[in-house]
Amino acid sequence: AEDRGLIDAVTARTAIFTPNGDGINDAFEVSYNLLKLTQPAPVFFQIFDLGGRRVAEGHSRARNGRFVRLWRGVDGVGNLVKPGLYLYRVKVEADAGAFSRQGAIHVAY
């Protein structure tokens, strides 16, 4: 379900990033607002390849506010991913159900 009332103002800092360790554009950054939560809720930041396989995931419990998540281009075991297009998703599991927003990110070297 899409509900812009719970997750709002999802903003990717860049559409392309280069996690090559040179200190320039090494991480993908996405920021978002959580709104209308009545109690702390599980929030997931997930990265998928175009085949729908989850490459990386971070999670936390959060209340309302502005948040920033980073992805440094590594998979769940710490290996750099291959260059290409990936999908990111911010998902919150609230009392009213699970709500998410997503977008695309390009990894280049």
C-alpha cells in the first residue's frame, strides 16, 4: 500500500554513486519523514537487484521525524555489489499496516 501520510518527502541525494573508496560520492543517501506514528514502529531500508533479490537491508524502530539512511554499495556480507541498477525501498510496519516508498539507484565504478 502507498500512503504518503506515513512516509513523506523521500529524497535521494543522488541517482548514481561510485562506492570505490575515493571519498567522493561513495555512498547512496536517502532521507525521508515518518509521520502519524502513534508508537515506535519497525522501519526497513532495503536494496534489491532488478531480479527482485534482496541485496542488503537495515532496520530500526523509529517514531515520527526526519531520517537519513546510507548504503555504501555492499551486500549483506560486506562485498561490493556489481555495477548496475538497483532498487531501494523504505518500509514502515505500523498498526495500520505496512507502507513503503521506493526508487532506483545506479551503482557505477
